[in-house]
Amino acid sequence: MKQLFRMIGVLALATVLAAAQSVSKETYDFNFIGQPLPDTVLQHAKETFVLFGCAYCHGLNLVTRGEATDLMHSRLVGQDVDGNLIRPLLRAGIPQTAKLSPMPQFSDLSDQQIGALVLWIHYARSEGRFKELTEAKDPLVGDAGKGKAYFDQKCASCHSGSGDLAGVGKKYSGAALKTAFLKPRTLDRPRSWRVDELHDAKTVVAKAQHRALLENYSAEDASNVTAFLATLK
């Protein structure tokens, strides 16, 4: 039975990918919105972000245009949890200030549509921060002691005593270790619709926590934790 569900899941994903690849260039702007994502929920969120005009000012990947708020580095967005701070702002709008353009209110959008906007903002922000942290021209030399202190505060609740990461410093090194720490492979896995994985709350929570951390790592944090992980051999 498990093999049957696995085959159905593979066929479903193949169907989605095939459909995405066959999208007409006349109805889908590949140059602007990019290739369809294998995660259909994220793809819908991205299209919603474009459909309601958010990408025009904030940029599809949160590279701000004009005087719009820089969502990539906004402290408020970094503190947001499941839209608790973003949703009210989207509903009410933001008046023009001396430094920023006004943002219209989206009071007529459904909760699901607002949720899609929030989802894309956090996803694009985490992807953008990952790029910034891994492509820095002059990477910082990390402090393993500070990295351990950060790890104990932010990560040890799930990676108890770092025991499940034993040997990670031997498995990866340098930039590869930093990449593996910032973006574990599970973050890029499309969400599954298999019954045994659909309600895997542990994985869902872990992915959300990793992305929240990724959105807010400073360059110093990333270098320090990488230096600490390098000692786990």
C-alpha cells in the first residue's frame, strides 16, 4: 500500500511539473515571474503577490523599487509570526511619509489571499537572506565560542546538546558547512501530499523555525555558528 501511495505521489508531482513546463508564454510571464516552483502552494503565493501588485513596488524577490519599504531587511517583518504583524498592515494600508511611498489597503482580500502574501514575503525574504549570507565578498572569520552561545540559545531546543549534529564538522567544511547550516536540505523539499507526510507536524515546525532563523541571521551570527559547527567532529 505504501508503494502505491508513493507511486501516486510521484505521478502527481510529475503531472504538476509537466503542466508547469507546458504553460504558454502568452499566459505566463517567465521573464518576470520565473519558472514555476515545484511546491504548488509557494507557486500560488508567488502569483498572488504579483496579481495584487505587491511585486511592482517591493520586487518579486523583495529587491525594493522606488520608495517602498525594504521588506528584505525590515525588522518588523523579521519579528512577524504567521502574519501577526503583517496582516494588520496589509488590511489597513500605510499612509505616505516623508521617506516612503503610501501602501494601499487590501481590506477586500480574503484571509487566504492575505495568507498567501505573507507566505511569499517570508519565503522570498529567507531566500534573499541566504543569498546575501553565502555570497558575501569578504566573509567574516567566525568565533566558535560565540557560535556555541548562539546555538545553545536558538537551536539546542531541537538539536539537543548538538548530539544529532555529531560529525557535521567532518562531513562538511568551509562554505559547504555554512550552506548546510543556513539551509538544510529539508527546506527545499516541496511539501508532500502523501497521507503519512501531510500531517508531519515535526517537519512543518522545523522548516518554519529554520526559515525564521534564516530571515534574521546577521553575517556575524552565520559565521560564528559555522565556526562552532566546524568543531563537531
